[in-house]
Amino acid sequence: MITAAPNYELLQQEGLETSLLEISMGPHHPSTHGVFRMDVKLDGETVVELRPVFGYLHRNHEKLAENMTYLSSMPFTDRLDYFNSMTNNWAYALAAEKLIEVEVPERAEYLRVIMAELTRLVNHVTLVGFFINDLGALGTPLMYAFREREKILDLFEQASGARMMCNYFRFGGLRNDVPEGWLGRARELVDRFPAFLDEYEQLLCENEIILSRTQGVGNLSRELAVNAGITGPMLRASGVNYDLRKVDAYGIYDRFKFRVPYTDGDTGDCYDRFMIRMLEMRESVEILKQALADIPEGDIIGKVSKVFKPKPAETYGRIEGPKGELGFYLIADGTTKPYRYRVRPPSLINLTVLRDMCLGGKIADAVIILGSIDIVLGEVDR
Amino acid sequence: MSKLSHESLLKEFPEAQWDEAAGAVILPVANARTIAEWLLASGWDYCSNVTGVDYLEAEVKEKITNDAGETETVTRTEAGRIDVVYHLYSMANKTGPLVLKQRTGREGATAESLTPVWRSCDLQEREVYDLFGVNFNGHPDQRRILMWDEFEGHPMRKDYTEPFDYEWEPTPHAEILEKHQRGKVIV
């Protein structure tokens, strides 16, 4: 299912000698959000060929993890998608817990959901800020977004000691309980967050420049999205109702009442992807309200030794990360180290359709399309 | 027996094998593409994860009962192999996973590319090619993805040893230095 490039006849224009312009966009281009390169061929301003180039941040995370005990690679998972260390931790813990069969205490389950949804807020708010930044509104919208992110990072710091590299999850629970008064502060943040969303939506969602730059740009059909393994908000923007929090109901997600926003799949353009994230933040706030109201007292971690030898088995654990399906595939061989450790990176696989979405568009639109996919190079290159 | 189970796959294609310990279907490489197309048509619309697993040649100790009825331990050598693992889900029916494996030898490892069936295999099969050295028949764009083009070897193989200085490249400096050490050049 490769969409054909539109037929350009400019080259054959009589008496006009033209040639395609090759641009190597990146790896230091600010719009690539890291060290990512696109080899682009341009006909005037129109993209006629695009090849993504990866690997500038590759450190073979999988090989590193195969040479240490299960628990030792937990802090390394923070560095995959460095905006969302909490959800990375959870996906890895979920996969490893299938190997050792440990019961997670009730309070830890609730705190896991709270941390994951706060992470989703951090991710989406950052993405929207950067997305508007890519559109050319330099600074202000991003600063509004970062102001809110900062409040959540403060909560993370109080709970785990680190703002971004949290390393907070353990097999069978969490590393430590949250400090006194933390839940109250979290409730306050959650209560105030909708006001920020109202303001942000009022500023952005009907802005004429945003509408004209994003609507009808980077369309992605439902069929291609499913076939190309696109997951997360990007899939739902193309009209597929598939959210692992509902499908797998891992953890205790089946206890909360929330909706999964998805479009009718007519366009699946950049505006849809932007809007889905705005709507998802509202649902995350709903989950947070319920979780913070119901959280019980109790233990924070089940009984697990730090070094363990699981029985030979294969397991695949996946969660709905803020960027898509984050999966960990582990093969245990009866020793203290995983025989095979594999990360299924949503950022990388969502880039499969980058070429299809950019071909035939303007080069300025390629920047927005890349921004709307939501990638983090720590996870793309691993 | 629902259509989305490994039993229906094994019934349709008797040449595929069920590996109970791994919970996976071992596909024969020769007609992996045909089976994949059948799977896509029967509802497995989403291929989530593609990866490789490298197994070195190993000596396995096994307890068997011999003709005289006594238990004895024998050692047999298991040949090295590479498995290419696929995790399939169904988005339409919200079920899964179905785990497929293509099994190939370590020397001249070759598997059938499933990218023409599921586009999501594209970058991931390139990664398996890059890091495990498995050639995919019919992959539309098989190049290294994470390592640079000139890189030699496949780092995720279990017997891979990194060179002493993998960034070393011949420079005039090295040549002059060597000549100098032989006493040919006086600085």
C-alpha cells in the first residue's frame, strides 16, 4: 500500500530547464525535535520525494538491557521517550510482571494510573505547544503549555525525586509512597487544569491561521493507518476506535469512566491529530479526578526480590502510551538477565507513513506533519 | 473454534507448527507470505511488533528413557538459529496476540518479508536486517536503518564482539605515524 507520487510535468515544460532540489533537512533542524533527518527532493516548494534517516541517537538500548538484570534496565527505560518516563516504566513493569506473577497492591495500581495520566497531560500539552511553535507562533503558546507542564513536573519531583527521569515504578508496585500532602496538591492541579484547557482551546482551536495551515494537510486514511501499524492519538484521528486502556484494560482502567475521542475518519489531517490530543487531555482529567477520589491507603509494593530468575517463557506487555502502543517483548531463559529484550517503539512505527503524508504537499507542511506525528528521538533510535 | 485462533491457521496450513512453550506458530519461510495474506484476509489487520531473536549453537542436556527402561542423561547439540517474531492483533475484533515466527539458520539468514502484507513491518524488518543480519525476500527498501551504511557486522547477534576502536579509519596521520615509528620520517 504505497501511495503513488503525483504526476509532475513541470520538468518537461518547453524551453524551461528545471531540476529538482535536494535538501537534507536535519539532523540539526529545529523542527525535527531532536536529531532526525529527512532527505527531501523538492520541485519548487512541492515535496516529490522524502526519505527519513534514523540512527543518530542509537545506543543499542536492547543490547544494554540484555546484559544486566531485569531491574537494572528500569532506569534506562526512562531515557527512551524522555518526556514520558512514567509510562515507559509501566510498560516494562507490566511485561516483566507477567514473567514473575506478582500481585500489585491496590494503592500502587491507583498511583500508577495517576502517574500515567499526569504523564499523558505532560506529553499532550508539550506536543500542542511545540506543534503551534512549528506553525510559526514562536514562544508564547509553548510557554503557556510549559507553565502547566512545570506544575506536573513539580509533582513528579516530589514523588520520585526527579523531574523527567523518574525511575519510579518497580516490579510489583512503586519505589516509594508519595509524600504527605501530595495527593492534595495533585487534586488542586487537576481541579485547575480544565480552566487552562478552556483558555488554550479558546486561543487556538478556532484560530484562522491554525485552521488554514492544518486542515486538509497530511491526510491519513483509516485503511493505511491500520495497515501501517499506527497507534495512539494518530490512529484515533484517522477514525479508528482503538485505545488499549479500553481494549486490554490493563492495570485498573476498567474501573474508570472515560470516553475515547476519535474522528469519523473523513480526513485524518493535522487538525484532527491536534484536536484529538486536546480532547484526550479532558478525558485524562476525568480519570485523574476519579482515581484521586478513590485511592485507598495501603502497601505500595508487592513481595519481589531485586534479583530474580523467572522460568523460561516469552511475554509481550503493552500499554497505551501517550504516543501510541508501547510494548516490551521479553524472553526469559532462567537466568537473572533477559535473553531477549525488545522495545516496540510507537514513535518509530508512526513514522512509517511520513512519506505518504508529505508527498505532494509543500515543504512547510512537512514540518507540521512531522510535528503532528509526535516523535521523540530517544525512542525512535533507541 | 473461532476464525481468529491459531488452531484455524494450523488447520488451513498443516505445514505450520505450533510451539507450545513459546505460544507461537512457526511458519515455513517458503510460504510465509501466502499464510500472511490469508491471515490478513481472515481479520488479523494489525501487525504490532516485529523483531529477531538470535540463538547460538547450544548443547542441551536431556533425560530420556532408554530401551532397558532406565533414565539416562544425553547431550545433544542444538543448531544455532534466528527467529523473526511477529505479533499480530486484530483491531476490528479487538483480539490478540497471535505470535508468528519465521525460523532461519544463522549463516546466510533469509526470511520472507511481510511488508507487502502489513506496512508496519517496513521499518521493523529493516531493523532486523540491520541488527541481526537477516535478508528479507521481497522487502521494498532493505537498507541499514540504525547503524551507518559502512558498518560491518550485526550488533544484536549474541556472538558479536565490538572492534577495539570502531571509529578508526585510515588517515594520513596514521600512515605518517607508522613511518615515523619505523624511522623513515623525521619530524
